[in-house]
Amino acid sequence: MTLLHRTLAAFILFLLLTGWSGAFQNQIGSVGVKYLPVEAKTTLRLIQQGGPFPYRRDGITFENRERRLPQRPRGYYREFTVPTPGSRDRGARRIISGGEPAEEFFYTSDHYRSFRRIDLEP
């Protein structure tokens, strides 16, 4: 391994350990409500109405451990299941709300690997 390769590897490790990679991961796109799956629209309405929620884990704190959403104080984010037709469990789809009352919403279809901010405007 050359000095250049070692230096580059050390730099990448530094970025990963110091959280700099989160700056790249936080590039969140948006999606309009009308483009969400029908199940996500139903879940969003339930969140806005305060329930009732069909899954007992709906409303638990979302920790944002992967730092893919903007950094907020612990407890700011809550997660809600978006049912997946044909799935035997909760599936991979979720809506994450932020704030109390909720003031922002994010959709993930791949179990927290990526997020899109939900644009509530028509």
C-alpha cells in the first residue's frame, strides 16, 4: 500500500468516525403527499388525527442513530408503521414525524436507509 493509499484510507476513516459522512447522508429529497402509497396517506392522516394506531409500536421514539435525518433533541422524532400489502410483519415502510405536535414528516420505504421529506402542500 502506497503512502497515498494509506493517507486516503486514514482520511476516510477520520470522516466516518467524526460523523462527517452524515453531512452527505442528510441530503433528503421530498415527496408530495399525492405521490405516497395509499397506506402512507392513511398513516399520515392517523398521525395528524392523533390515532388510533393499528400497531402497538406506533408512536415510539425514533432515535435517528444513523443520522440520516436532521439532528434534533432526543424524543423529537416518532415513528409510525406504513403497512406493506402482503407482508407478514410490519414491513419496511415508515413515516417519521418530528415535533409535538408534529410539524414535519419523513417517509422511508427501505427501513431507514433513505428518507424523503413529505411535502404537505398540494
